Amino acid sequence: MGWQYILIAVLFLSFAGYFLGKKKSVQSTNGDISQLRSQPNYHGFYILLSVILAPIILIFFWYIFEGFFIREMVLSALPQEAIKQSEDLTYGIIKAIAQGVKTVKDPLSLLPEAAVHYNALRESSNLILTILAPALAVALFIRSWKKIGVNFPARDKVEKIIGCVLGVASFIAILTTAGIILSLLFETLRFFNLVPLSEFFFSLEWSPQLAIREDQVGSSGQFGILPLFTGTLLVTLVAMIIAGPIGLMSAIYMSEYATSRFRATVKPLLEILAGIPTVVYGFFAAITVGPFVRDLGATMGFSLSSESALVAGGVMGIMIIPFVSSLSDDVMNAVPNDLRDGSYALGATQSETIKQVVIPAALPGIISSFLLGISRAIGETMIVVMAAGLAANLTANPLESVTTITVQIVTLLVGDQEFDSAKTLAAFALGLFLFVVTLMLNIFALRVVKKYREAYE
Amino acid sequence: MNNPNHIGRKFSLAYRYKKEKLFRFYGLLASIIGLIFLVIFFSNLIGKGKGAFFQTQIKLNIDFSQEVIDPNRTGDKEEFLKANYGGILKDALLKRFPSVSGRKDTRSLKKIIGQGGIYKLSDLLQERPEWVGTSQEIWMIASDDIDMYIKGKISTDVPDDMRRVNDKQIEWIKQLEQSGQLRTAFNAMFFTSADSREPEMAGILGAVMGTALTLLITLALSFPVGVMAAIYLEELSKKSRFTDFIEININNLAAVPSIVFGLLGLAVFLNVFHMPRSAPVVGGCVLALMTLPTVIIATRSSLRAVPPSIREAARGLGASNLQVVMHHVLPLAMPGVFTGTIIGMSRALGESAPLLMIGMVAFIVDIPVSFDDPATALPVQIYLWADSPEKAFVEKTAAGTLILLLFLILMNSLAVILRKKYEKKW
């Protein structure tokens, strides 16, 4: 029986429990419901929740860990010499044989036997779950059923259970962060076992190709993050040169000059720019902007490549405009009018007021909006993958093609991968670096706002 | 002494007013530049993508002769599959253009019909076995190069041998056009088929299904968990170090680059739990973790917007904490919760980087129907097509982005309508 059917059986039992519990609580009062300590439906809910939770958790963990344990058992039962290629590949073949998709012709192969083993394990695992989960549900049903009575504080119990469930839900955020940090850290440590820390941070070369033969030229692969980091910074810089002034000036115009109708139409329209998927920007950059820049260069006598930091950064800048403008607009709107009125009273024009009063007052918010834009640009993937190129050039020239951290993560991990080569593990080291940099930028941005925010009123 | 020049030009009123005007103009200019980007962007995509909704078709008189299809007169449909449909197609073309001879010309002639033509003929006979032994007029899909030429994407300025469409083919196309055997029809295939190596046969349905399955998982996980977490943090928990820590965590997760979530999915879901690669279930889990902070933050702010007087009134009537939330606060906050969820989902819809990490970039010809079928998603399909060298894929890509944007606009307008209709000012 598949886990879906077990789940349906458990659900059925728990819903039956709801109605039965409700009925029992009413009967226990001999008709006078007001004697009940909790209302009848809470008695029902008590049974429902007690029956449903533990089996669902059981089924969930079973589903997740089943594959893991079966794999370990099948592979450990195989003699070492039967695993010719990597464990993953061998296991994939065993699974394919077990499902009857593949047949092995070699009569000496141990894999068909392993496939039989695999099928047997799967079946027994399924059988155990089919017995265990409903049995657990029935046991819980009987246990909670016995408790129902006039004096049973069902509501308090139900609220306690729900409170716990809600608490567990909020704990998932911590689990996610922990999962990110642990998984990145673990793989990164494995990477640094293969490649020294000093090479990663100080080498000027990035060429992660590993040689197929030992004696090939450049067989070791070079893992210096510097060219990637400068590439990322260059693209980010170009993006901010576009997004910064345009975003800030349009924020100023919308919060200080524009009529409320202009603001109500233009602000949401600009925010559309932030909602467009990045892959669409990437396509736009690769198909329209890149060739445009190349042709423009050709008419002026330069030979430019259509993949460059300028193209990727420029298009990314368009995407970041609303990040800067919306947030800056909000903080400038929050500056109280008293300050403006005071400035006008001293004879300042509106632009002088903005430059000398409003912007300084809103500066922490504006800075943090820039920082958030930068962190967004650093972590942006699709635009640079499609428009920035793959060559790891250590250059400050935006017309050259550069590569970024995110591009390299994608190119290292898309396609065939084996999990013990430095090449694949390097992606995780890059990911950890990216995570730490953006995390610090975000924390710093929040700090700036918190520390320097002027509290008016 | 009253001479303004004395104070300096910099402080003269006229100069200051001029600067004022200039500053204001820059502000307007910046807003307008932003809008111009938006207009260029959309008009460019629509201009590039509209072609993909139409395809060029060529009408041919196809002779399903008994000798070729079913020489033994078995009438068995299985037998039909073995016939040489390429030959049938070639004969039909040669019958239309009897003057063509020589290997090279015959090959160019065959190339005006798309690669899928032979499958189409075979499928037609499976549906209508009575056609065996007859001749039928059938609209065949032209090859992608001919399609591009008809749509004006291939210019004839380049010398003959540098072009994807040669002069002879152009001549035949003109003849077909004159005899009414060439038409541009609505490309229904784009909406009913999955990816293909042949641009004229590639469709979007596979990717749309993949996205739908993925987002279903995302919604099923992130909505309940997000709402429950928000209720706990906002209404039930006492402020403590622990809840502060959760809060910091959530805010940071909201700003983590999406590709990092992909790395998490790869390391945990695929390498530790051995969940299936390229499957919507894994993609959905990864995107759910990514949208969770958005849902939590939106839910908390809409819970906070419900005035305390409602809570106090309920408590005054003897409601417990949970009853206050479940019966009063949450129902009132629901429009805000839905809006936040939709916005989170629309972000998940456009996200592709994490899906690349967990292998949802494969070339998949079958339309996925279950959560662990290999699948790809709409934005990833766009990425794949954008990478393809064939010129005809450019318009497919643009059309794909148009469909993606259409979904996004629908979702966002739903969010706006919900907010407008149910938003309460307390």
C-alpha cells in the first residue's frame, strides 16, 4: 500500500474520532450540556488532533528517510568490487533493474541480486509502515477516547496542542537557516581539504576545469575567487551607477514634487520592473541589449563583445531602480513637514530644502535602500548567466566580458556532477561566500537604519 | 551695495530658481526614464514574441498509396507504422514541383517541410485508416527556416550560400503562395505540446504543467506553515530571546539570494534524502522555503493591522487566546494574508536559479503529470530556449516570457483586487 492510502486511512479515523468524541461527550452529561467543562466540539477536536499528528509525522519521516536507509543497506550488502563506478551510478542502475526498466546481460553481475534485495527491502518497509501507522492511530484513538468525559478539560488540551504545532511551524525558519549554513559549511570544508584556503582567497586565476589525464597542462585547476569577486563588483557597480541616480531622483520627484495622482500611477508602474522575472531580463539583455551594444561599438569602430559587464550590469540596474526608488520614497515621505516648513521660512527654495534638509534627514533609509539594492545585485543570477559571459577576467573594464560568483555556481553545478571533485565542491564554497557577503550587507543595512534613524514626534 | 552681483552670482535669486527648475526636471526625467525602460521592455518582447503564436503551413496533396503503406493489405494499424512516410512526403513534394531533380535540390525541397511532418502523417493514418489508398490535401507545418523567412526574419541581402533559406527554396515558396498552398495559421501546437529540438514543434505546455505542479507543492507547504508561524510569533508567543532569534532569522532569510536556496536543495533534498532529481516535488520544497519568509512577514503585518480593540472585546467575553485569534483576528486579517501569499507565489513563479541547481533544466519531451516526473518550469524553459542556437527559438522564448508575464499580471491583479475589495481602514 502506498503512503497515500495509509494517510487517507488515518485521516478517516481521525475525522470519525471527531464525531465520536463529540457524541460521547454529549452522552456523558445525560442531556445537560452545560455540565461539560469544555464544549462538545473541543472533545471532538481533541481526539482528531491526538489521532492525526503522530502518524502523519511518522509517515513524513518514513517517506524522507526510507530511501536513505534502503540505499545504505543495499550498498553495504554489495561487495566492494561490484561498485564499479560511483555509488550513485551503481545505485541508479540497481533501482532501474528493480523497476524492470533495465536488464543486465552479464551473468556474473551482482546487480540483479542487489535489485532483488532492494525490492525486498522496499516491500518490507512498506509493510511495516502499513501496520505501524494505522496501529499507532488506533492506539492513540483508544487512549484519547477513554479521557473524554464531563470533567475533561478538552479545550485547554486542544489549545496546548495547537500552540505546540504553531511553535514548531515557526521553528522551520531556524531549521532553514541552519540547513543552509550547515550544508554550505560541510561541503566547503570538504572543498578546503582539496584546495588550500590561501589559493581560494589570494590566487588570481579561476579555471575550475579538471584534467581528464594526469599529465595534461594545467591539470590541477585554479580556484582563485578574486576574478569572480571583482567581476561581481564590476557588474554591481555598473548596475548601481544606473539604478542609484535614477532611483533616487525619481524617489525625490515622487515624494516631493509630483501630484498625488502622478505618484499613484507611476510608483506601481515602476514597481512592475521589480516584479519581472530575472530570466526575462536575462533574455532581454542577451537578445536585445547585447547585440545593440555590439552594433553600436561596430559603428564607432570598436569591436565589442555582446557579453559584457556593461550589458549585464545595465539591465540589472533597470531591475534595481524600484528597489532604490520605492524605499527611498517611503523614507522621504516619513520626514515630517515641519522640517520643510522651517527651511522654506528661512527662504530656501524647494530643491535647496530637499538637498539640505530632507535628504540628510532621510539618509539612513536611503543608504539602506542602496545597500539592499547592492545585495540584490550581488546575488542576482539569471541576468549575469545569460549576459555576462563565462571568462574569468581580472579586469576593471566594463566593456570586457566578466564572470560572477553566481554564474560560476550555475556552470559548476548544472550538468553532470560527482560529489567528490573540487570542481563541484567549489560551488558550495562560492555559495557560502555569497551567503556571508549578502548577510553582512543586509545586517549592516538594518543597523544603519536602526542606529541613525531620527525619531520625529 | 544693493547690487546682487556683489553677493556673487551663486546666490542670486535667478540662479537659484534656475537650479530649482533643473533639479525638478532631473527628477521628472528619472521617473520618465524608468517608465521608458518599461515601455521598451514590453514592446520589445511583444514584437519579438508575437510571431510564435502563428506558424506557416503548406498544403500538399499526399498520396497514401496502398503499396507503400500496407502492401499486404492487412488493414492492421500496426503495419501502417512501418511505412516510409519520408518517401511519401518526398513524392508529394516532387509531384508539386516536377521540375526538381538532382540530390541537392531534392534535399532542399524536402527541407521546406518540418521534421515533424512524417510523424504527423503516421498519426493521421492511425486516426483515419480509411485514407489508405487515397490522396488527401493536408496542411503540413513548414520548417522553422521557411517560417522565419515568411515572417521576414531572414534577410535576402546575404549571399545565397550564407543563408538558411536558399534562392530555390524562396522560388518554391513563391509558387506555393501563388497557388494558395501556403498560409499562416494560429499555432495551436505551441500551447499543446512540450519541448522539442525542432523549433516549429516546441510548445509551452510541458513547462506550464511543470510550473503548476511545482507551485502546488510550494503553496501547500508555504501557506499553512507560514500562517501558523506568523500566528505563533505575533499572537501567542511571549517576547523572548528565542522569538527574537526566530524573527532575525526570518528577516535574513527574506534577503538570502535565491541561488543559495538551490544549493540547500541540492545538498539536503537530493544528496542527503535522495529525493528524485528534476522533480516538481523538490522544486516545490525549495521554492516553499524561499517564499516562507514572504508569507510570514505579510501575515504578521496584516495580523498587526487588526486593532487591539477587537482582541480586547473578545477577551472581555471570555475567549481564550487561541479563540481570539481563530475566531476574530485571523478572519479579519485573511485578505492581507492572501495578498501576501499571492505576491510570494508570483515571486516563486518567476524564479529559476534555484531550479537550475536541482536539475530542473533537463530537456524534457513528455508533459509531466505527477509530482515526481522529471519536469522543467516556465522560467527555466525560457532560459533553455534562450540558449538554443536556432533563430526560430528567439520568438519562442519571447512568447514564453509573454505567457510567464501574463500569469504574473493575473496573479498580481488578483492580489490588488483582493486588497482593494477587502481592505479595511480601522
